[in-house]
Amino acid sequence: MRTILYTILFFTSFSVLAQKSNLQQYYKIAAAAQDLYNQQNYQSSVDLYKQAFEIKKDSRYDLYNAACSAALAMQNDLALEWLRQAFDNGYTNISHVKQDADLKGLHSLKQYQALLKLMQAKVDQIEAGYDKPLQKKLLAIFEQDQKYRLQSDQVGKQHGYESKEMDALWKTIEHLDSINLIKVVSILDKAGWTGPEQVGPQANSALFLVIQHADLPTQQKYLPMMRQAVASGKAQSAELALLEDRVALGEKRLQIYGSQIGEDSTGLAYVLPMQDPDNVDVRRADMGLGPIEFYLKNWDVKWDTVEYKKLLPALKRKEGITD
């Protein structure tokens, strides 16, 4: 029996490792496909998405992005198929579909109009069960949380990251954060963590955004609630990873997933102190996050594991981390 049990455990472990390896490969290819889209190399983006979907084909956001690349590459049939699959896997943002310029080439097609009708009918059915007043409240919070943060990079580049204009912007952000936090804490304390089936995916994300932008004691208080929400399917593991990192750094520990970025006085970005840089992409894949190499392109940072490990002791000292 021991031999049989050992064999079972061996193959189970091998299977899990293989699945993790496949998942890492998927995220790497999908991220590279999105990078090619950003470079307007749409056909090559489509080719990479095809490779990615041979490994995994249930990410509504990747399927939607792939549909955009296909539409821009004038592969209409493929774009419609990927758009349908995105919808089948839970993509329900109909208003964005209708406004997305990437899909403009599909608008005159009867198949596209028919697909929109099917999507709208299902969305109407899903949203019939929503708590509409709560959804409206959370969507307003979501918009307030993001509106001015999305302006920060432009203001920093135009006026400087230490400028009075940037200071004024952050005072506005902090004021709105304090108001939103009161609202979100009231929701969480009364009703717990809502789920997308109750208010929709975007409204549901407002809870995470506000808690992530709160002070450390608030983050610590609601982190266990969010962990439980992820376990029950009411929150996304990728969002949880960001909160885990924020709390770790706030507690003067190394972040886990490399999601938190610092900036020096010139606006140059860098990865705040992180544990085990060699295996960060394994951990990121476990949480539904793409490779750090592509994530850091949002800040024009080139990831170099060897160089980062050399800088890590100085980064730890700078942040007061002793572990």
C-alpha cells in the first residue's frame, strides 16, 4: 500500500506542478499578445492569443482583448467567435462593447448585431437579480476612486511629481478616499463582502479599491474578510494579491507578488521590496496575475531579476524592512 500511495502522491504532485507550469506559460503568452496589441501589431497578437488559448480558454478578459486584436487585424469571424466566448465566460460589459473603437469594423455585420442582442438579453436577466441601489452606490464610489488617480501620471509628467499641482491632486484624492471609506465600511460591516452576482463585477471591485487605498489598520481589519470572499467566489484572487502586498509592506514585511511600485523624486518607478524574486511569476500565476515583466511595462520598468536582487538589501533598508 505504501508504494501505491507514494505513486499516487508523486503523480498528483507532478500533475499540480505541470498545471502551474502551464498556467505560467499561459499568462506569459497572453501578456505578450497584449503587448503586441499595444504596439499595434495586431496579427502577431492574434497568433499569440491562439497559442495561449490552446492552454487555457476561460478568461473573459483575455478573450475580449483577443477579439479586439482580431477585429483590428480584420479577422471578423475570429473576432466574433472570441467575443462570443468572452460573453460565455462571464463578460457582460455591453456598454463598453458598443463603445469600443476596436470593434468598429464589426458593427455593420448581422452576426455582431445578433450577438449583441443575445448578450443584452442575458445581461438583463442577470441584472434583474441585482441590488440596484447598492450597485449604483458602489459604481459611484468606483468612479470617484479612479477618476483623479488616472490623472496623476499626466499631472506628474506635466508639472513634476513634487509640484504644487500634484499636491493639490492628492489632497482631492485623499478627501474622496475618506468619504468613500465611510460608505464602504458601512456596507462591509452590515452586509459583508458583496459578490458580482449581487451588484455586478465593476461595482463589486469598488470594495477592494477603497480598502486597498485605506490606512493600514483598516486594511488589516478587512483582509481576512476579503480572503474569505475570494474563497467563496465573491472577490478576485488577483485583487487580493494586491491587498496582501500592501499589508505586508505596511507591516514592514516583504511583499509577495511584486504588485506595489515605488517612485523616486524624479518619478522613476521601481518594485518595492519583495520576497524570493526568482519565483515571483509562480506566485503571481497562482493568483491569476500575469508575469511581472509585462506588469512593470505600465511604469516603463524593465524587469531584471539578477539586478533586482543586488538592489534588494538597499531597498529593504530604505523601507525599514528587516526580515
